[in-house]
Amino acid sequence: MNPYKPIPTDTSMVDLPDYIEELAEKLAENVHENWALQRIRQGWNYGPVRDDEKKETPCLVPYDQLPEEEKLYDRSTALETIKLIWKLGYRIIPKEESSCT
């Protein structure tokens, strides 16, 4: 039996502003890109089904080609990170476009 019992910070009451959705999607895509880079560096390749012995996975594709279920995992990771940042009192403010451009 594993004695480890994860206790993530409860972010269920965090209400994020609408503009965060676009950021969360960009973060989700970046989460996938970093995961894919790590796998490739570890010798993994694309394969039609996951095979740990052969180090093959069907998820070594660009983010926009992932099945929705896989995107949801990355989105959840991104959103939970943003919610924790928000709960800790930090704010994410979009950079305003300069009127000088």
C-alpha cells in the first residue's frame, strides 16, 4: 500500500476572469510541448498505441492533433496552476498593447 496521500491546495472556489481562458489554452499547449520534448529526449517515438517497451505513444503529435481527452489533461494542469497562483494572491494582467506601435 502506498502511504502517500496527495493533498493539493483546494482551488475550487477560485473564480478566474474570462481573459484567463486564452492564457490557459496557451499554457496547456506549452505543457504538451514540454512533455513531448522530454519524451523524445528519452528515446520515445510516435506509435499508434502506447507501448512502454518500444517507447511508443500516439501522443507525440502537435497539440492541435491530440484527442480532446489528452487536451483536457493539459488544460487541467494549466488551469490548476493558474488557480493556485490566483489563490496565493498573485494576479496575471495582460500586457497592454502600446499606442506607439
